[in-house]
Amino acid sequence: MNNLLTKENILKMPAGWEMDALIAKEVTNLEKAKEGIWYWINGYLDECPYYSADIAAAFGALYKWLDNNKTYAVHIETVNIKAGRLHDVILWGMDEDETFDARHQDLAVAICRVLLLAVNHEV
């Protein structure tokens, strides 16, 4: 993973193609085609999933990561605040594994951020 992806940078990263491409590469291990935003998905060329905007895609990436990291539990908490909702996603490490935490008003972004924190730590 890119060394410029510090915890602070990940927690500030907005939704968009950069976050989606990092999730595709680092979490779901999609194979990128030679050019553009195309990836091999189930044997077909397709656009990179919009993990940071599509809650189903974000949960798919989360489940894939959890399948490969069996000593983790996930906790998602939603709090109503004056400005709307705030989602807190926590990956709790068991067996002395690190715990990761990310918050955002958009649950898909919070999931993506916590996953990037986890895979960045694995390096």
C-alpha cells in the first residue's frame, strides 16, 4: 500500500474513485485491467465497484475482509446528531490484534475508511 496513506490521510479521504480503487486493490484483490477504471470481476471486465458510494458494495468488501481476518468482529453504531447521522465502524481485534475505528456521515465511506486503516496496518 502507498506509504502516503497515513491514518490521518485515510480518515480525511473523501468518497470517490481513489478510495474505490484502493478498496478494489487492497481489500477485494480485484485484478485491474491495463487501462482505465476496468477490473476483472467474475471473469468479466467491469467498472470498479463504487465502494464509497454504494452501501451494498461497501458491505461486500467488509465481508470479504472479515472472511480473511477471522479474529476480528465488526461493530457499527449510528448516532443522530444535529447535522444528521454519524456512523462509527469499529473492527475489534481479538487475540491481541489491533482495533480500527472510522466515523463518517455516510456509512459506506466509514466502512471504506476502516478497511483502509486495517489493510494499511497489515503492511
